[in-house]
Amino acid sequence: QSIEWNSSLYINFVDYEKTFDSLNRETLWKLLWHYGIPQKLTNLIKKMYEETMGRVLHEGKLTGI
């Protein structure tokens, strides 16, 4: 679709499990609040930790889970 619309496509891969694996998540949420991180962004980060999964569609074929 990016080619159809002649627009750039950016992809970002982040291993969130390794990013904060040694930090208690409740502590992370408190720190984000303490430093004034907007609630919407904090909620987005929380959602990334909850049952996150992804699949890739390539040449009409969808990868397994």
C-alpha cells in the first residue's frame, strides 16, 4: 500500500521484554508517572506488555503466531 500511495514506510522493531526485563513493572509505571510522562503514553507502554503478538503478511502469505 505504501508503494501504491507513493509514501514512505517506516518499521520499528523493539524488544520490550529485554528493555525493562530487570525492572519491576509496577515500579516502571510509578517512575513514568513521577517524571510526568503523559497517561496516554504510559497506557500505550502498558498495552505493549500485555499479550502482545504480531504477524507478517508477505506476498499474500500470513506468518504463524
